[in-house]
Amino acid sequence: MPFSNQRQEGFENKLAQLLAAQMHASVTYTWWAQRRGYLRNTLKADLCDAIMGVPTELDMVETTHPYYRSSYVFVSRTDRGLDLAAMTDPRLKQLRIGVQLIGNGGFNTPPAHALGDQSIIDNVVGFPVYGDYRQPDPSALIVQAVEQGRIDSAAVWGLLGGYLAKESPVPLRVERITDTDRFEPLQFQFDISIGVRKGDHALKARFDDIIAREQPEIDRLLESYGVPLVRVSGHMSAPVQAD
């Protein structure tokens, strides 16, 4: 969660159901851990027709028009009063900051690279993006560390941070990360689309039509999960504050 689970409670489950209803179709799932070979063993192996929630610029698949755009955020306890937002905030040198780590070879999240660029290393705590799937909600560990006071703030993808803050028993504040120009070409905001097989223009076009028609409903769905949204194709949704 909040992406998907086998009880079909995630927002990607709900979006798949919306698409299927519009197409008078039904949804079946192929489950595969997001590791090396994820696309090769699912979409490219013809085990499914679409993959939810891929970056719009992902060149390994055909992508639809984006159905949302979000940003990396800082999540902190409201009672700390940090109001942390700028990636260049001098307090980052003293605070314990959690970041999401993807793996070896430099494939880490933009906040992790930006902190390293500022020589902020010793006070940074890494948490795997995917974690151990044998545990419930492994990606939630980074925000749980904020709740428990083991770290001062977490720099996480907005969708995860917004949802976990909304569901947290501890009041948390979510601030979109700002002041990132000096770290270009690193990006901190991304358009998110549905991925289909290369050359499947017909399915892509059907999805594009539904996204365009149902964008207000998709926005409401995302906001119900606490997703901090930014501009998508001229449509603006306000960021979520989980105070």
C-alpha cells in the first residue's frame, strides 16, 4: 500500500477497476516483485497487458498520457515544527534524514544524490525502496522511523509519504521538496502513466481517452489516498498537508 495489494485496496487497484469498467472488461492480476527483470517477466512475456504507475519517460514501454504528477516530499512529525522543505536547508547537516535507496550502481533517489552532493552523508539513514516482501508494508519503514523519532525527517516519494502520513497515528507534516535547481539534471517531480507493450497503440489510445475523460475522478481517487498532486496537463490539484 498505497499502490496495490492482493485485497485490491490500493489506488492502482482502484484505477485498474475504473479503466476496466469503462472498457466493459474485467481485471486479472500478474504479481511480480519489482526487481531486475520485472518488465521482461510480466508485460514483455505477455502475462499482462498493462503496468500501472510507471514514469511517463520510461522508454522500455509505451506510456499513456500521465494521470498524475507528484513530487518528492519531506515528512516530519508535526510536533517538531521543522517545516522542512528546501533541499538546501542548512539544518539538513544536523538532522537525521531518512532516504530511499534503490540499489547499487548509483541508482538512488534524487534526495539521496542531492544530500550527497552537499556532503551530507554521516547523518543520512538509508531505507530500501522495496524492502523485504515477506514483511507487511516494507516500504513503510522509513515513515515509521519518523513516527518513532528514530529519524527527524524522511525524504520520500510524495505518494508514499502522503498516504503514510494520512494513515499515521502520529500527526505528520508533508512538505513538497523545493529549492532543487542547483541539483539539475536531477528531477524531484515526475509524471506517472500506465505502461503497455511497445507498439500497442490501440490499447494506449483507449487508456488515453479514459484518462482524459475521467481525470477529475482520478484526481479525487488520488487525493483520497493523500497523494500530493502537482500540475498534470493543465489541471492543478492542491498538495496534501497531513497535520
